[in-house]
Amino acid sequence: NAEFTLLLRGVPTHERHERVRVLFDQMGLEGLEDRFPGKLSGGQQQRVAVARAVVGEPALVLADEPTANLDSVASAALLDVMERLNREHGTTFVFSTHDPRVMERARRLITLVDGEIS
């Protein structure tokens, strides 16, 4: 599932497996690469969804409440991965969030109040 983007791009099998394994390890999902979604917790499913979105190193990721179902440890690991992708690959992340942990780590913060930028 997380390899699908890489498969479509023609990335060799070994490289696909390795990239997903490294990303899963960084996100606290080590050993879960072969599990079906129904066998994962909600937080694990959410982290797999983020891994699937970022494994191909896209230029832009839109993330709606990326840490909503995660504990503080999983949230920190997820934000570490996103920060690394931003730094190393120039990936831009746009978050919609109420989580102060996400806001504290943002380089730029735009606040909406009653539908208006404030």
C-alpha cells in the first residue's frame, strides 16, 4: 500500500521496500509493513496514510489534522519525518490543525478566525 506511488514510478522492488522500511522505522511503524489496514490501530493507520503520501518525496503535501489521532511520541516522530523531508527534499507541508505541537514547529503560521486570515 505505502509502496504504490513508487511502483507507479517504476522504482525497483528492493528500493521500494527499503524506502518504505526506513520511513516506517522513523514513524514508529517498524515491522508493520505487511499488515492489512484492518489489523492496525487508528493511529497506525493514520501514520501509514502519511507515509504513503510522503514516500515519493512530493513537492507539496496538504495535511488535514495530521496528528489528530496520535499520542505525543507518535506525533513527534511524524513531525520529525516531515521536517526532515522539508529540509532535505524541499517538500512543502500545508497543515490545517488545532494541535499546538504542530503549530510550534511550523516555519510560518497563518491563522484563520471566522473564515478570515488574522
